[in-house]
Amino acid sequence: MARKQDIVYSRVVLEFTAAANEFCKYAERASEISGGELLRILQRLLPFLYIKASLLPSLEPFFEDSNAKAVKESDWAAVRDVLKERFGSADAYLEAYDPKIKEADGPVVGSIAEDMADIYQDLKNFLINYRTGTNEVMNDAIWECKLNFENYWGQRLTDSLRAIHRFVYSGEEINKIAPSEGNLEKMDTSDWIITRRQKDFRKNGKQ
């Protein structure tokens, strides 16, 4: 049976760490890349990241309190804002598979930029804690990232990938893509189910 100190350096963990690092690199350099190119990069990177996250080992946390969270709300907003500007009219998508759709009074709308910023928040926090080299901190970083993947951002990843797939094979230019129903960018989304869930995730990520 593998020891915990061996598990944190296992192949599946190292491969996930490499995928997480690649994702964060593109998120932080998004201003240097066109929206169309960035979406095509994500089309290839997100499935790889999903697979590697799904293979993370099941661990138990060492500490009662969660690891320190380095990514602040302002960091999340900075990533979101750049991505939203890059993706333009391709950013908003109608959510088709969220189990809470029945609870919503209006359309359930997602944002690729917000989804990617949520994923960035969790992966960046994971990377910073994993790189401490302290086995207990690394263990808890893996445990927390896997938990968040299973309960939240894994679904956000697959939802965004559906929207990205649509764009990549639509043959349309990014500025010519119109939201499916009305002008979603001008709607007040503060009470929508997806927006509330994202706010809860970011709030928990800072604890």
C-alpha cells in the first residue's frame, strides 16, 4: 500500500499538476491571445484537465482547517474580466443540463469567462499549496481540489466545453456570435441560479 508521502508525488498527481499549471498559464496570459485562439486552446486543454482531475486519488485531510487561499476576489475578477473581453459575444451560453433549472424563474445562463475564473481560482490555490513541498499541505491541497472538482467546477468545465465546441465548429467570428435568446450581456443575472452558485463557490474558496 502506497504511503501518503508517495501518493502526493504519484504519477496521476504530477500529471494533474502539470495540466493545472498549463491552464493557469493561459488564464494569466489571456490578454496576449485572441479570443478565438484562446477558445480553441481550451477546447483541447479542458478535456485533458478533466481526465487528470478525475484520476486524482481519494485522500483524507490532515488538518481540520482548509489550506490558505492565495487567490483573492480581486484576482478572480481580473481573470474573469480579461476572459470576458476576449470571448466577447461568445461568452454567454444557455445552460441546458443544470439540475436546478426547475428552480429558476427565468433562463439559466452560464458564462465561459466566469466558469474559467472559478476553475482558475481552485487550481491556482492548489498549485500554490502543492508547491510548498510539505506533505500534509500537499495532501490537503489534493483532497480539496478533488472535492471541488467533483462538487462544482467539473460540471462548470463540461458545460463551458459544450459552448466552446459550438463556437469552434460554427465557422463564425467571435464578434458575430449572438446569444441564443435576447441580449444576455445586458440582463441582470444577480438572482439567477448559476450566478448564486458561483458566488457560493468563490466565497467558500476564500475560507
